[in-house]
Amino acid sequence: MFRSSHKAMRVKTTDQEEEREHVIEAEGLRKTFGDFVAVDDVSFKVRQGECFGILGPNGAGKTSMIRMIYGFSPITGGSLRVFGIDVSRGLRKIKSRVGVCQQENNLDPDLDVLKNLEVYARYFDIPRKEAHNRAEELLEFIGLDHRKKARSTELSGGMMRRLVIARALINSPDLVILDEPTTGLDPQSRHQVWDRLEKLRSQGLSILMTTHYMDEASRLCDRLIIMDHGRILVLGEPIDLIRKYVGQNIIEVAEPSKELRAYIQSEGLEYEDVGPRLIIYSEDGEDLFHEMSNNYCREGCTLRMATLEDVFLKLTGRDLRE
């Protein structure tokens, strides 16, 4: 069974001790492409042993930011340190300690599953025998040991994704970066990937991930940021962000009447008007729901718990991004 070599560390209390536990430190980070600003004055820190999420609509700057972190793209301005090392000066040392799972399943189609891992290990100068042993352990960990002789093109989408994650772990990294690790997977495959990532986090591996799935971020991330137009809108733990920005409950009303709209405004309730629907935010929505459903909307009125997706849509808007 694969075991990460890193143990979870307790968060220290003093500033000096806490500073040593940061695997990523970004301060005023900028990335521009000509006149276009992709990342604009971004500052955050990732603690050792946590799963840190980066959320945002298409074009928010997520991928541009993580590419700077693993050295694919140079920074334009600000400062960026990984493991306490300035990325402008110690990139080779940083890369040796980082594993990267990109959005694309860029496996070698001419190699079988086991060889994909063994050949990739050569980039890190891992001896042949050690590379073979690590590959075997990783395939068992991700549940692909029974397919190790199959070509990568014979795998399902979920299997390919797990193999790409295993490849990112071949060098026993201190930090693994996952760029949308489960995009396009069916629910069963997504949950299999989640199970493996939770095991890695429990073993103390630091994880930085981007995702468009709010349930994925809520389940896996200890803390996260939501970005838009290259800037950070909020930073915090998922449950805290939900409580702060949308409360505990959501009431959705389809085709609200004039009387209901008047009632909501008279009560000073916080809401969003989304075309034919109203989204009403409430800390204690049960009594409000009964009042509304009994007197204003006997049909088309729904009470549910607030989610991270509600926070995301409230902060970034509901317009389609291309």
C-alpha cells in the first residue's frame, strides 16, 4: 500500500513557527500577457499539510497562477516563494519537490500503464529499480495494479485521471498541484479520485488544487480562495464562507408573485432576483419558508441548505463565461 512519506504537522501558535509551515507564499503576485492582466496583486499562503483550493470562473486567473507556482510561467511582478525558496532563483530545487497533475491526460499512448510511471521517473533521476518499486506501489494505491500492462489509451477517463495523479506522485513530492483533477469524470470516477486525495491529505501531503466543482472543493479543501478577473474575492474555510456570505438556508421561489416581492422587501430580506426566480438568503429559513409557502407561494417554493456554490454565484455572478 502506498504511503506518503510526509506526516501531518500541527499548526504552531507563534508567528515564527507558523511562517516555517508555509509551503507557498504569494505577495502582490502579478501575471500579465501584453496589456492583459491575468493575475492582479494576489496574496495568500498555503500551510504545510493542508488542501488549498483555487476557485473561479473561466478566465479568472487560476491556471495562470498555478503555472507560476510550478515554474511553467515566470512571474511578472510581486514575490512568490515555494518551500521558502524564491521561484526566480531556486526553480530547479522547487521542481524536484513538486508533483503536477495538469488538466490534460498527457500520457504516452505508446507505453503501458507501468511504463508511463517508470519513464516519467527518469526526469527526477530516480534509479530504475526504485522507480519500478514506486510505480508498483502507486498503481496499487490508485487501484490500477490490475491494469499495469494495458496501454494508457485502453483506460477509461477515470482510470486515466488516476494514473496522471499517480505520475505526479512518482517523485514523492512535498506538494502536489492538481489543475481540475476530475473534470469530465462520471460520479463514480470522481469519488474514487476523491478517496485517494483524502488519503494523501490524511498522510500530510500538501495539496493545491483548482476545480469547477463546488462539492469537490467543500469536501477536500481545508481553505480556499475564490478569484475573479485576476483578483481574490474571498479566502477562508468553506463552511465559514457559506455562513458569512449566504447564511445557513436558501429559499428558492419560481415565478414569484407581486405580493411575495412586496413581502420580501418589507421584511428587508437579502435576496437575488434571477429572472423568473428569487433566491432568498436566510440564517434561519424554516419559519420564513412556512410563512412564505402558506401565504404567498404554495407551489414552486423550495427550502434547502446553503452551499459553496451559492457563495460562488453570489460573488462572481451568474452570467455565462466563455
